Amino acid sequence: MHMKSFKFYLLLVTYIVSGYSFQSDNKQFFPVKDVEALKVRLQNNAQNTRTIVSDFVQEKHLTMLDEVLISKGHFMFKKENSIRWEYNEPIKYLIIIHNGKFIIKDEDKVTKFDTESNMVFREINKIIVNMVSGRLPDEKDFEINFFENANFYQTELIPKSQEVEKILQTIQIFIEKKDLTVSEVKLIESAEDYTSITFVNKQLNIEIPENKFLTK
């Protein structure tokens, strides 16, 4: 894939995976003392999570804009890698990742990408699934650091891929200590430009019909 196409795709991903700024920014974090024990807990929790249903609020910060871009919607995840982002305001927009396909529905227009036939698409798909399901990515792809405060764990992912590194400096994932669920994801593009997503009203392991990941 040419770099221009890669940038377009990653910008699309950082647009859809964004959210309301969480108060974790204002709380001091310290390095986790027993990283291996935390990894085991996160892996066990991810294995036991079959589905996630949640609302989200989107917020994107860009230095070129005076105002923050905010959207709201509904999110679904079903193991192994089915994801549905349904935007309800300010516009209706649907994004589905299912069976190796990345599907965008804008009103009656449907666009499909094959994530399996392209290495970059496949890797970005893995990043999204890992972020929302609480799974740890492969350490050959990221430098991974772990921090904590009284209420949250913070996982900091620094891309090792030169292509990803040119666009994303860091990915931060905030995990609630009380149930080990992901509360916020931040995609930091530069010192001042970032995208984030906060999950609210989360429900775990409820049944999700298969047709939620299909477009009509």
C-alpha cells in the first residue's frame, strides 16, 4: 500500500475510534510494580469476555481547529473480531468490521475493504480489536509500558512500525481496576493532536445477534 493510501486509512481509523476526554488525564500515574501478574489478569479477562455493548462519545482535538469535534453513538464487539460502530449524532454513520471485511455505510452508500488481503489493513484491524477487547498486542509491534493509579491501569503502546510511527506517536488505553474493562482509548498523533474514545454504560457478555454485523 502506498503511504498516501495508508495515511487515509489510518486517519479514518483515528476518526472512528475517538471519544469524550476522560478525567484520567488529570490523575497522576506510576509504573506498575508487577507487570507480569497484570498481563496474566488482562489476558484472562480478555479470554472471558465474549461480547461488549456500550455507548460512546467522540472527541477529536486538532490544532488547526478552534473547536473539538464531538459525536455520539453505540458500540458492539463480539468475539473473535466483529465490531460495530453506529454513529447517531451529529450524523448517522455505520462502520462494521466482520469476517475480514471493513464496511462503511453512509446513508445508502456502502464501501468495503478486505482487511485480510492487505498487511496494513490487517494490522490496523488487529489494533482496533485489541484496544476494545482489552487484549495485549504483540510486543514485536509495540513497546508496551504499564502504569497505574488508585482507580485505573494505563497501558501505553509505542508503535515500532515506521509507517504507523509517522502518524501515531502513542496509543494509551485506560482500564478500570474494578472490572478490568477498557474505559478510554487515546490515539496521540502529536503533542497537541489526539483522538480518544470513552465507553459508557458498558454491558458484558450479553447476546448480540449476528445480523448486527451485516449491512442490509
